[in-house]
Amino acid sequence: MSYYEKNITIKSFLTLLLIVVIIGGLYILNLINKPPEVLKSERRTPSSLPNLTLQNILSAKYMDEFENFAADNFVFRDKFRTVKAAAVFYLFQQTDKSGLYYDDLVGLGKFEQLNEKSLREVAAKIKKISTGLKGMNIYYSFIPDKDIYAEKNYPGFDVNMALTILSNELQEMTLIDLTDTLSAKDFYKTDFHWNQVKLENVVFKMGEIMGFNIDISSFNPVKAGEFQGVYSGQLALPFYNDEMIYLVPNDPVSIYYLDEKSLKFQQGDIYDIKAFNGQDPYDIFLRGVQPLIVLENPNSATSRELYLFRDSFSSSLAPLLTSAYRKITLIDLRYIDFSYLLDYISFKEGSDIMFLYSSLILNNPWDLRIR
């Protein structure tokens, strides 16, 4: 054997040995590595090991589920996700990764195009609710995705479609168009939610049409800390933190949550400070996911009441409206069926009703529990 051939053989052996060591090492690490209970960066629980049955094997279900289990529980998983994301954006110069993008103005975001059929179905459900509410002042609006304020023209939220369809379908209600009250700076850079301290223009526009005047500067700002929103974890790239500041009203506002176990209202706090360090920091506002919430302000200048049909965006908006209303009832129909609503609340004639939804609902009408 020549020196050249011998050298090639040694290199081949060392290459093979290196591959075996890497694969074997990863295999051993995965055996001794304790699977995470929660994938914190993605805010979800990892896939569990599927049941090994003959039926699952024959249907290929076992391998599909095992593939998801292996991917979720693989050692150094987040590091590999970061490498992949970096390759997509910096090596291959792509504008997005699985629908997620980065923009200099709005930060991280996700392409979320409006579905016309879904939008019409949401309008039909709103109309169905309002039909039974007589003698009320009914308003509606939508919260555009932050991609419409991006530096680049991304194929996302279609404002004209939303305005056209909703105004045609909900002609008997009053539209409050919030599009021009918002800008890129009014949303968190790493999350899809708007920033409470940036909602002065939104509150002013609502007050202009609904007949109230609120001075946002009268609220006391409190810094909760820095956080990274849902998009940061999904994208898997290192990104700067957002700052969470919440506004505390001067009035003695009482708040009551419908307890899902006792089915009775229990008093609580407007801001859940512990939730800021939990899985979703945005849950600091009104405890996050809640079917029914009642805010009462005995010092309100009027005896007016507001019924706010909402999604998660209104969790940060509602506390800012407390000085204008004696009572505000927040209703999230994703977590309570409309047919059971009158078991817990009653609608006071002459009150205001507001339907305020983002694309979370506009693209997912089936989430609204309206029969």
C-alpha cells in the first residue's frame, strides 16, 4: 500500500470514528438527559413518547409521533434551532422562517393574512349576539396586526378587506377605526400584542366616538421588568428584550374574576405580578386567560357601564377605561359559551357594548362559542 493510499485510509477511519463519536455521544446524552416539562422558548409542552402498539406501527402513526417526540426532547434542541434560524436569515438571506420575519420598525412578526370567509363568519356571530341586545349603544372595531406598520410591505393583515366586510355586515353598529391611531412603536418588538403605555391615541379615539375623556397621564407607571415575547422563542434567534411597564389607576378599582371551579366571582388584583415571571409575561394584565371579568370604579364620574367582548389585547386596554365607566364587564367567548352568559351577568339597558377583536379571532371564528 502506497503512502498516499495509507494516508487516505487513515483519514477515512478518523472521519468515520469522529462521526461515530458524535452520533454515539448525542445518543448517550439523550439517554441521560431529562426531558423538559415545558419548552419555555416556545411556551408549550413537549410531545410525549407514543404508545408502542401493532396498530400504531402498521398505520405509521407511531413513527410520526416518535419523530415529534424526538425533536422536542433532543439535547441542545434550542441551540440547533438557533443555528437553523441563523442559516435561514444570514446564510440563505431569506426574508422569513416558517412565516416569522424580522423588520427594523416592528421587530419580530408573523405573516397572518386575513381570511375573507372567516371574517364574514365573525361578523355573523357579532350580529347574532347584538340582535338580542336592545336599547344598547353598540360599537365594534378590530386591531390590525403590526405588520401593516412594518418598513417592508409584508403580505399580512388587509385593513381594506376588514373595513369593507365588517362595515357592510355590521351596518347597524358604530365602527371605530383604530388603524390610524397605532404605529410600529405601539407594539412590543418580540410579541404580537400592543404596549399598554402606548395606547393613549387608541383611548382618545374611542372616547371621541363613545363620549368619554380619559387622561392617560393620570395613571401611575410601574416597571415590571424586561421580557421576550412569543415571537422571540418561536424564531430561536437571540434578540433584545422588550420592557414591560403597566399603568395603575389612581381610583380604587375593584376587580372580580369568574372562578371556573366554583363558578362564582372572586375578587383579585388588576395586575398579576407573579404571572410576569411565568410562561407568558403578558398574563400580568388581568391574569391572562379569563372567561369573565368585572371591573368596578365607585369614583367614576358617571354611572355608565361597558360590556367589552374581547380577546387578549383588551386585557391591557380595559384598566385604562376604568375612569370613564362605573362598571366594565369583559367577556371572552373563547372560554365561555354565549348561551350561559346570562347565568352570570345581566345587560343594563342604555349601556355601551364594544366588540374588539384582533386576527386571533378574525381568522378563527370557530373559537367563539356562539351556537
